[in-house]
Amino acid sequence: MSAFIHTAMIEKLLERLFKTPAVVLDKTINTSKGIIKKVTNQTPVKKAHAYWKILGPGLTTGAADDDPSGIATYSQAGAQYGFQLLWLAGFTFPLMAVVQEMCARIGFITGCGLAANIKAYYPKWALYTCAALLFMANTFNIGADLGAMAAATQLVIPHASFSLLVIGFTVFSLVLQIFMSYRQYARYLKWLTLVLFSYVLTAFTIHMDWKQVLQHAVMPSITLSKDQIFLITAVLGTTISPYLFFWQASQECEEQSSKAKATGGARPKSLDKQIRRMRIDVWSGMFFSNAVMFFIIAVCAATLFAHGVNDISSAADAAAALRPLAGEKAFLLFALGIIGTGLLAVPILAGSASYALSESFNWKVGLDHKLNEAHTFYGVIIVSMTLGLLIGFTNINPIKTLLYSAVANALVAPVVLIFIVLISSNKAVMGNKANNAVTKGLGWLITGIMIVSGLATLVSVFI
């Protein structure tokens, strides 16, 4: 009773002070409490959780770009030229992000993958050629990655059998792709991206001249030699790579389909909001990818190059060379990163080839289908992985394997980029989500850079 009288007295006092009815004041106070509670609840942890929920196909696509083959290329850049090529990480970031955002937007707006869109609007022979070259390039890449993963595991567990490791990684990847639902598989890939932080951590376990690092990161430097030109084109080829184009567009389709099933087919309330979230995802993923490239080059420059170790033939070679120079922690982080990124990238390489071929020939497509529902889609994945497994058992030098892959990518990347810019700029296809003038101009600039890069790759290989 006394509490009631006390509350009533406070209400009367407030009413006199502010000349506002107590009921209105009560509502105002309660509303203020809600706002304060909402603001104070936005802790850094909750903000990070909200950001993590936005991330999806863009993050996994960007992380998959740092596969063992890419690690080998970046390691060679640092080992051979020190910090000189660090600027490539910053240079390729916006180029890569613009292209992948176009691919994501195509998949998001049309509900179809990149190959299906090319087939609908352009000559089929061009698509079939691109899909065949993509399949070849990805298969060679899978072979190189499986071999690198097995070799990296042997560095950590010396008595492990190379053959059993290659077979084990192949079977494990196939089981995940074939028998997991898309939602489960996407979640697995998303969490696996965190293994790339091992390369960031490696940089802080060794002595690094950060003044030199920052200087070379912002000041481009090129030595006009055949070896360096080839290495720069290799970095461009492994960063702005065709398999990422096809995977990104198809994953946006899978993501929208999965969300539609979860909501009973309901369309998103705000398309603009969904597009903004997609862009955050893509740009975050590409930034993460290029940050990892930056740290790999920096680590190898500060250790391998500084001690005269200038020739790296695989990612496992880089990890092994780090052991006596940078210590056990750096070696272990680098080796575990190779294994983890391989587990992330190998299924994406096989999956992107399958998306391209399946859409080209109107086969049922999608990781959310069961094996008996999309046997041709999964059949391409199995064939690509099996051929990659066989390449892993051959005596082909890892650098030669990457060379064949680079040549195939050099041929297909510019052609696919032309289609990407044309489709994403077509208002009849994209509506009001088509490229604006700036994005379109950047798209053609990137295409021109990749044409020059492709020609340089072919010239350096065959002349």
C-alpha cells in the first residue's frame, strides 16, 4: 500500500513539473527505457554476431581464392622479390570485389547461375568452350591442391602415407558435397574460412620490418623481367579467377532458394536491403582474401627472401622452409592453413565446374538436391575430383600443374568477364539493378587488365 502511495506521489510531482498527464509520462519513460536498453545491448560481441550473420557466399568465395595453389603463388612472390610485390594485394582488392559483386548480383536478380545466363543471351559455343576450359583448369588445380594438402600434413605427421592422405581428402570432400544439405554445407564452409587467420597470426610470430611493409604496400614497384611479369600475371590469374565467378553467382541462387524454402516461398520484404547485405558480404569476403594474400607475401618476404630462399615450388615447400627460419609456431600455422584452405577450396573448384557444365546442358543443378535427383551434377563433381586425385599421383611437378591451370584460366577469364559485364549492364535482364556508369566502366577496365594479363601469360609460357 505504501509503495502504491509513493508511486502516486512521484507521478503527481512529475505531472506538476512537466504539466503532462501521468499516463503519457509513463509511456514516455517506458519507451525511453526500451531505446536505452536497445542501445546498451549493442555490445561489440552482438555487433560482431550481427555482422557474422550477414556473411555467407561472399566470404566463402573470397576465402576459397586463397587455396594451396594461390598460397604457393603468393609465397613465391614473397620469396623471390621480398616486399616488392606487396602492393598487388591492395591493387587487386577493388578489381576482385567489383567483379564478384557483379556475379553475385546476376545470380541474386535472375535466380540463375552465370552459365545459365550466358546460355540464354549469347552463343552456346562460347559457353561450352568456357565451361570445358574451366573444367580442365579446375581439375588441374584440384590435383595441385590435394597434393599440397597431403604434403603439408606429412610435415606435421611425418609418417602419414601420402597416397592415403590424398585419397582421404578426396573422399572427405566428396562426402560433404554429396550427403550434406546446402544449409549444413554452407555453414561448414563459412566456419572453415576462419582457418585463414593462421596466416595473419604467422606474421606476428616473426620479426617484421613494418616500415618496409607499409612502404611497399602503397608504392607500386615492378621489375620488367620475364619472371616477374609472369608472376604478376599468375597473381592476377589466381586472384581474379573464373571458378570464383561461376561459384559466386550459383551460391547466391542457392542462398535465395534456401531462404525461400525456410520462409515458405515468401519474397524478401526489402530487395534493396537484401542487395546491401549481399554487397557487404562480397566486399568483406574479398577484403579478407586479399588481406591473407598480403600477409602470406609479407611473411615469406621477411623470412625466406631475407635468408636467400628464393625458389618455392609448392605451398608445402614454403611451410617447410619456414620451420628453421621462423620457428615452430610459424611453420605449424602455415602448414595447418594449407590443409584448411584446401578443404575449403577443393570442393568449390569441383562445384564451380559442375555448376558451369550442368547449367550449360540444362541438367538439374544444386547442392540442395540429393544424389538421385541430380546425378549428372554430382557426377561432374565426382569425375573432376577423381581426375584431380589421379593428377595428384602423377609425377607432374606442382609448378607445371599450376602452369597448365594458369594457361587455361588466362584463356577463359577475359571471355567470361566480357559476358559478366554485358549481362550485369543489361537493363532488360537486371532491371534497375543493372550496372551504373561507374561500375560498368570499372568492369571494362578490369576486363582489359585481364586480357593483357592473359596475353602476357601465354607469351611467357610459349615464347
